[in-house]
Amino acid sequence: MTRPDDALAKKRFLAITILRLMGVAFIAAGFILIRGGFTLAGQPTDRWIGVAIVLVGAFDFAVMPLLLARRWRSPKSS
């Protein structure tokens, strides 16, 4: 790998790592909202909002890094 390729790989790794950390933060915030740790619209609406945030966080944590890795995969050399 050349230096520009290394720099690009580091940026992509950082992007995937930050995406996973944001997914974890969404999941934690969603569970706190479900539990009633803070209020946005009052119960039971907060629980549904919390469930939606947890689902988005799980998608960000589990699926999005795979999609980005597939998109950024190096072409196969012949």
C-alpha cells in the first residue's frame, strides 16, 4: 500500500469506528428514555421514541459498518 492508500484506510477505519460508537450512544440513550430517565413528550410516548432510537442505534452499530465496508472494499486484482 502506498501512503495515500494508508491514509484513506485510516480515515475509513475511523469513520466505521465513530459510526459504531454513535450506535452505542443511541442504544444507551434509547434505553434511558424507555426507562424514564428523562422526558421528552411524557409516557408512553417516550417509550415508543426510545424503542425507535434503540432500533436506529442497533442498525447503526450492526448493519451500517458492514455496508460501508462492502462499499469501500478494494477491487479484486486479476
